[in-house]
Amino acid sequence: MEKVTKYQIYLKRLDDELSKYPLIVKLEQKCNVPKAYLALGSGTLIFLMVFLNFWGQLLSNLVSWGYPGMY
């Protein structure tokens, strides 16, 4: 019997939630990378950009252009 870790359960749950978004499904098919890894990698990149100030000016410019456009 295969042992399932709690991390695999969380990855499966995240993958199921991300399956609801067609853009992420299409990106997964193009990149051949699981949806959960794409989401976690993107979140990690944003975390590093914010807290370690990598490309801080670029990130603030993207937010200043994108945020007002949403409302």
C-alpha cells in the first residue's frame, strides 16, 4: 500500500481548486508543470519580491498600473 503524506493531500486539494480556472489549465498544458506547483512558485516569487525587495520598483509599478484598472 502506498503511503500518502499530508503534503500530497494538500497538493491534490489545491490542484482540484485550480482546475476550476481555464487559464491555469491551459498554462499547465503548455508548460507541462502541475497547476499546484505553478501557483506555489508564483506565490514564492511574489513573496521574495515583496519581502526581500527584488525588483521592488517593478512590482510597485505593476501594482500601480493594474490595481486601478480592476475597479
